Amino acid sequence: AQRVTQPEKLLSVFKGAPVELKCNYSYSGSPELFWYVQYSRQRLQLLLRHISRESIKGFTADLNKGETSFHLKKPFAQEEDSAMYYCALKVSANQAGTALIFGKGTTLSVSS
Amino acid sequence: NAGVTQTPKFRVLKTGQSMTLLCAQDMNHEYMYWYRQDPGMGLRLIHYSVGEGTTAKGEVPDGYNVSRLKKQNFLLGLESAAPSQTSVYFCASSSAGEAGELFFGEGSRLTVL
């Protein structure tokens, strides 16, 4: 079965503390994973994708196929990082093309 | 350049009523999607389309129908609304070459009484 699991509903940290948002996946094919973010009163938007191995706004995520994980990390949290974060997996359905399925999301709250 | 536009943004329905949500995109994207967002459930894929005239079922398709008669539009229909369909609905689109980068609409909040 294809599935994305984000075990934490809420993660609260202090400004300057490290952040790790967990994501695990289940997929029989070659996985492509993404992190999306939804800031208050803004549209859901792509944060980063594992294929590009980029760092966006100080966030990084490494795909670990052995542990089937794609955790999002940032060494020093900022208050503006407070948002809802979704991990997403691209799935294929033969003739029906591809689509993204999302985890349940983790709310990150950064306080000073 | 409006991106992805959803109408209406808010709607209240009575159980059994029908309605259609319209999604329009001006980015010439091949793929379009409908998701619902519920507290504690995250985003769940309802239906999607990989091109004009084609649709496919997602994770939670029951109770919904869709149509993609024009490339730029993707309609989500509720034939007989139920309280369980109270949710925030998001439309998204992507190009076929960058199917992982979805562009989302602002959402449509639907309440079924």
C-alpha cells in the first residue's frame, strides 16, 4: 500500500532550536518525495523536493530508502517558520498518470 | 496571471443538495487535482486529471464526480451533499514534466448542514 505517515500533529520549539519534522513512506516503486508548506493565510506551496537536494529557507531533507524516511530538518528555527508542513509522495497509476498523496501534516510552532 | 482560481470560496448546503466547484488555471498545465483538507486527516486526493477529457479516482472519490471538458477547467460535483462532505476543498494543477510541483488554489470552504 502507498502511504505517507507524519507521526507528529504538533511540534513546538523555541527560536534558535533545531527542528526535525518526521515523514515515513510506504511505496513499492521508486519514491519521489516532497515537502509542502502552508503559512497562515497563504496558499499551500512547494518547499523542497528530494530529487534536487536543495536547501530552501534553511530546510533540508534527505531521502533514506533503507528507513523509508524523508525527514525535514533545520538547524535553527525562526518564528517565521511557524506553519503547517506536509510530506508528499508521487504515486503512479499506469494509465492514469501520476498524482501526489499527502501525509496528515505537522503544525510547527516556533516561539521566542 | 491568476494561477489557480476556485469558485465559490464559501458555500453552505443542506443535506441532499447538489453543487459544483469550479477550478480554473491559466498556466496551461496538463494535470489538475481536487483534494479535501480535514482537521487531523491532512490532504486527501479526491479525483485528478492528466489531460482534457480524462479523469481518475484518488483516495476518497465516493460521493464526488468530476469533469475536465476544457484543459483549463476542472469541475468537482457533489450530486447529493452529506454532512461528511463538510470540508475545505483545494484544487491544484501541475505541468506533466513537473508533476511533483503543484500550484494550489486558495481553497473552498463547504459546509453541509
